[in-house]
Amino acid sequence: MFKTNLIRILKTGFQNFWRNSWLSIATISVIFLTLSVITALVLLNVVSQSVVANLQNKVDISAYFHTQTPEDDILDLRKHLVDLPEVEAVNYISREDALESFREKHDDNEILMQSIAELNDNPLQASLNIKSHTASQYQGIVSFLEKDEYKSMVDKINYHQNKEVIERVSSLAANIGTGGIAASLILALMAIFVTFNTIRLTMYNWKDEISVMRLVGAGNWYIRGPFLVEGVIYGLLAALASLIISYPLLYLVSPKITSFLPEVDLLYFFEANIWQIIALLIIVGVALGCISSAIAIRRYLRA
């Protein structure tokens, strides 16, 4: 009996789909657009995270020390900084290294080179270049360096010069995630609304049959089943269409993006995560179709 009922439910669901072909195409199109935008948001997130990570790698802060500060004290502070959970790396630049780097950078400026040569002492300061795991953690590192025990050592910290850039990078990372989630939710609600109305129109054509089935004692699941099957078909076909169109587009677009952002290869990401992407699209597509169907048929099951 269960097997017979299941076959009938599946058969009726496919019949509903083909009988309302134009409405079905419209519904699939909306779910397809939703899935395509979700795919685009996933890929955009990959690009944006790579850009943000690249920006974060370029952003750091430097603590400069008074020229009379002993090197051992600076190296001891470096050890304390490395132990902080916020700190990713600390690079020590001695006064001699700073002078050598300065000479290499300004080797073509004769006036500067002559001025340095005439000085009896190295005017440059030793420094610690500090990288955090995320841009938002620099404030905590600066607070650590501004403790009373280090005030006699530290001459200046260039955090305040870089603060605006650091804050913008942090804000960009947060806004990208929030914006992507918001856009996905809006599109999902639109897809549910359109699918809901499509299936409601289908059920309007079937309202007499639904009434007869209820009169002869058909259970709610037997009545609901064909419409859920219809929703599943919408979701599967929309997911398939999204995959078929996404791959060729990525094949064309990815090299152009890589030429501007060498660290980003969207085609490789898509191929490396193809099964996760397929699973995501199928789950979201089928969920949209089924949820819409379940909501639309509740009215007739309560009647």
C-alpha cells in the first residue's frame, strides 16, 4: 500500500508540473535567479575575503624606540608581544638595519647620502613591526605598548597614522559578510513568495479533486505529497540550470579577475569545491520549493 501510494504521489506531482508548464517555468526561473545570486555571493565572498586578507597583510603597526633604549630590552618586549593571542608576527628592525634599508631606498639621492655620511651617529631608531591576525586587534596591541612600564622605551607608535585604513579594512570585512547574508535572505523570501503563488494557483485548479480526496478519507500527507514533489522538481531543475550556466561564465570571467587579483582563482575554487556547491544549490533549491508548497497547501488542509 505504501509503495502504491508513493508511486501515485510521484506520478501526480509530475503531472502537476507538466500541466502548469508556463507557471512551472516562471517558478523555476525565480528559484534559478535566487540560486544564481547565492552562487555569485559565495564567489564574491571568496574575492572579497582574498582582497581583505591581502589588505590586512599590508597593514601593520610599528613601534619606534628611543635611540638610547638597549637592544636587549627591545627584544624582551618582542617576546612579550609574540605571546599575545592577537599578534601574528613581530619583526625586529635594528638601527643598523634601518640605516641600511634607508641607504638602499635613497641610493639615487646624493644630498641625502651626503647628509647621512656627515653625521657622527646613526639618526634612525630601532623598531618592531607588528602584524595582528585581524585588523580590529591592533587597538589592543597599542594599549599593551602604551603601558607605563614601556613608556620610557617607546618613542612613538604609527597606529594613529594607519588607524583610518585599519578601521576601513575591519569595516569592509564585517559589511561584506552582513550584506551577503541580507541579500540571500531577501532573494530567498522572494523565491518562496513566487513559488507559493504558483503552487497556490495549481491547487486552485485542483481544489475540487482535493475536496473529493478529503471526502473519501485521504490523509493530509497523501494530498500534500504531489505538491511537495512539484516543489522538489522546481528546486532540482533550478539548481541544475544554475550549475550549467555558472561554470561557462566562470571559465570566461575567472582569468580576467585573476589578471587583476593574482591571489584569486574563482574557477579553481569552483572546481575544488564543486560537490559542496552542488549540495548547497540542491538543498537550498529543494528547500525553497518544499517550504513554498507546504505553506501554500495548509489552507486547503484546514478547510
